[in-house]
Amino acid sequence: MLKGTNAKIAFIAVFALLAFFGSQINFSRLVGAENQFFTLFQFFGPIAGAFLGTVLGALSMIVSQAAANILTGKEFSVINIARLLPMVFGAAYFGYFYKKGNWRDASIIVPLLAIAAFVLHPVGRTVWFYALFWTIPLIAKLFSNRLFFRSLGATFTAHAVGGAIWIYTVPMTAEQWIALIPVVTYERGLFALGITFSYIVFNTVLHKMEIAWKTGALKTEANYAISKKLFQLS
């Protein structure tokens, strides 16, 4: 029977394994860099923050992605290292979506800082409207009892961090950024749906485990566990 720390370690191990396999399945190519892809991992990565909390959720992200890079022989370039950060912040947003106080405020500050960093860049200044995507995590806070908006805020928080890093590390023209707008809308919508679905599945399994074993280690939400109330997501 799993208890306390052991339950967390088991979850991190299982999550890291799923993250490794998910990161090997490419979904779409990143514009501006060779051999860089969004993967299946984007469809479930941020949920770790909900079950483990921000610190352990972020740690599980870093460990799983670093391990994936090592096992697949990816070099630890600036881009590959920087790509670890967006999902960490996405997990933090997802995990602290309902929280009050400093952590809740911090999850709002991150996309605001990303917007500022983007528009301060010479190219970003000419396509400032692209950064309006990153107001979505702020707007999503108004729908705190809706899982889909929580997922949407998380994936766009990750996008905000990634976009702010990308504009300073990967040379791209204003036209390329503009061309990305419909692509981002499509991809992030799918990622949000994937995060929503994967959270329900993981939450259902872990919630039933917590009821049976009472480890008290993992945070679950009864109203998002699959039951007779499957479609009552409020």
C-alpha cells in the first residue's frame, strides 16, 4: 500500500515515463528552428501541478524532460534547455488556478512579464498584437469553476513563456509571427482540450486510489472524477 512520500514518488515515476513517451510523438513543427516540435506531452504536461503542487509538479517536468533529452541523445543547447521552462510555468498555473494570495497573483504576473518582454523586442514591438494571446490566462481566471478555461490558461501560460524566450533566441520576421496567429489558435485549442481530458482521466484514477488507500499525498478533485456526474464540470 502506498503512503505519503511513496505515493508521490510513484506518481512522479509514472508521470515521467508517460512524459518521456509523449515527448517522442511529434505533433507539429516549431517555426524558426530545425528539429524542434510540439509533442503529445503538450496535451497532458501541465496537470502534474494539480496533483503534486507547484514545486514537485515543476520538478517532475524538469526531470522527465531532461531524462528524455539524455535518453534520446539531444544536446543541451540553449533552445532545448529553454524549452523546459514553458511547461513548468504551465503546470504552476494549472496547479494554483484556484489558490488565493501570492501564488495566485504570481500565476498572473508570469504572462504579463512575457507580454512586456515580447513588446520590448524590436520585432515584437511591430507585432505587439501577437502578445494579446497571453491575456488569455488572465481572462481565464474569471471562469475559475471551469476546467477547460483552467486548461486554456495553462497552455497559454506555457505559450507566453515560450514565446518570450523564442523571440530573443530564434531569429524570426514579423511576417512569420503574424502567420503563426491562426496556427497558435488551432494548436492551443487542441492542447487545452487534451489537458482537460487527461486531467479528468488522471484525476479519476488517483481519486479512487486516494479513497482506497488514503495516502493524503496527492491532491484530487471529486467533482472531476468520472462518475454518474461525468459531464457536470462545474
